[in-house]
Amino acid sequence: MARLLTELTEPQRGHAMARFAFLRRHVEDGVPLATLAHQEGVPIRAACRWLSWYRQTGLSGLSRQVRADAGTHKMPADLVDLIRGMALGNPRPSVAGIHRRLSGMARPEALKHPPTAPSTPLSATSILTWSR
């Protein structure tokens, strides 16, 4: 996370500057963070996190971080291709329909079933992150 501001892309730099514009009144003028958060409609926990990042790493710490696993899937590529193929069908099937078909295919191949517990909402993301 300790990067130089010059190493950031233009959108990342803009994002960091927008967060600092929010924090500036607290850092330079001593306005309470809770007051700023309330006035600007920013959750207090987010404001505290931004302030912590700023104090630890400076302005570059306020930029959006890219996940280390961005663009990867937790399941085999052939299964991802199968899901994409099902989703592109005509007429377009619902996510629940894709889930039902995959659940039927998972049993014979001894794969885990996609999440269906009430605490885990069914979404395209949950299907795509379902792993062996």
C-alpha cells in the first residue's frame, strides 16, 4: 500500500484527492470527524478508515486499491465458460434457472453445490465464485 502518488493512475489520483478534500477540514482545521461525516453524508466508519490510511501512508493511501485476486475465478475455467454459455442463451435464463441446471450437473461430477442457504443470497456473483 506504500506507493508514491506519481505511481497512481489519473482516476486513482482523483479519487485520493476527493477523499483528502473531505479529510482536509479535520486534519488542518480540527473539525471533528463525526461532524464532517454527518455533514457530507459519509459513513463515520469509512471516514475513520480513510483517516487511518492517510496517517499511515499519506495521500497515496487514500486511492482505491485493486484486489490481488481481481479477474480470477475460484472454479475451473470450463465451468465458468459453461455458465457464460448458459447466460447468453436466447431467451435469457434467470440466475435461478442457471443455478438449478448447475446443481443437477454438480451431483454426478462430485462438485460442491452453489450456495443456496437463506443467509447466502443467490446471485450471479455467488454462482461465479462457487468453487470445488
